[in-house]
Amino acid sequence: MSYLTELFSLQGKTAVVIGGTGELCGAMAEGLAGGGAETVLVGRNQEKAQTRLEKITAAGGNAYFEACDVGDASALKDLLSRVLKKSGKVDILVNGAGINSPTPFLDIPEDELDRIMDINFKAVFLACQVFGKYFVDRGDPANIINLGSISGLNPLSRVFSYSASKGAVHNLSKNLAREWATKKIRVNTLVPGFFPAEQNRKVLTPDRVASILGHTPMDRFGDAHELIGATLLLASDKAGSFITGHEMIVDGGYASMTI
């Protein structure tokens, strides 16, 4: 085994990727499977997962799909039980389910706010509770990667509910990192900049695209597979062994810009 392979290898690990049927977490799931982890794609629609599963399998990886309403604690407990029955253990949890909306602030209806907070924050909170208890009780090294957003660090116009929900994810991740630091559980936030995905295409109007690219030194959007390197670093017990409570920004330089 080469030095780099040993440093980043996930052989023998099991990773649960909530939101793994989406574009960003789907690419992250590919990376985890490519690193050797048995990878569980969690979502509502198996058809959306099928192409990703076939791609992982074709590349020599091992993955399967589990359906779950991640906004329900009992459903998450059932998910954990099913994965433990099939895989024997869980070592890595990725929380990446998310939705967005461009509704102007004064027009945001309460049900829309509830839906965004439920999926983007409450689901992360509950999954951290359910899987975190398992990790604490198990006592072996484990880690959680929560998907944040550049808007969780600096609020963005037009996505008020989304920014608030992601800000809460960032705060929760740091709190849990501190809470579990002595229990062999690392908790980090992976922070994408602008990556075109299903949840944000509706807000990428031509003027907004021009504004985003004008504020991004690399002058382009990210590709979902450009999240894999950061994912493997955070997921690895060796390469990422002293990284917890961190916000790993992958944004083409967006956060470095002021004017």
C-alpha cells in the first residue's frame, strides 16, 4: 500500500450519505466509495440513486440505497438499524440533504420557512442525535461531515431562509465538535461555494450568475467532483485525525474577496 493510499484509505469503513441521491453529496459518495468505504446513499427516490450506484459499482466501489424521511427521528433510527443489519457498523455520516428558495423576505410564507428549516437544519440535528448516540456508545473513531454553505458564513441576498438554515448547521457542527472531541468523534462542516445543483438552479438568473462569477477569483462555478478531495481529507482517520470543528471552504476563492 502506497503512502498516500494508506493516509487516505477508507477500507473497512461504512459511510452513510444523507442526500446522496443529489448532485453534490452524490459526488461525495463516489469519492467515499472510491476511497474504499461501503457507501450508503440515503434519499427518497431510488431512481435518482440508480445512476450513481451504477457509476460507483462500475468503478469498483461498493454502495447501496436506503430510503428515509430524514426529517423524522424514528425514520432515522430505523435507517441506522437497517444499515447496521446490512453493513455491521457505521463510521462516517455525511449530512447533505437540502432545498432552497428565492422568495423575497417579506413574502416568505411560514410553511416554506418550515420546510427549508426542517430539511436543511432539523434533519441534520436529528441525524447527529441518532448517529451520534450510536458513535458515542460504540466508542470507536467516527466522524460527521455536515454540508454547510458559503451563505452560512456570510448571508447572501435572495436566499434568506436557506442562509439562516445553513448558519444553524455551522453553529451546530462546532458545538458538537467541542462536545465530542474527547470521544473520538470528529465533526466538521464542508462549505461549498457556488456549485450549480438542483436546489439552486432556480435562483441562478443571468444577473446573479454575473455577480457570482465577478466575485469568484477563479471566474467559474465549481464541479461537484471538486468536493471529493476535501471529503476524503475530513473522512480519513489518518489524514484528518486532528481536524474537528473546522469549516472546510471549497469555493474558488469566493470567501477571500471583499470588493
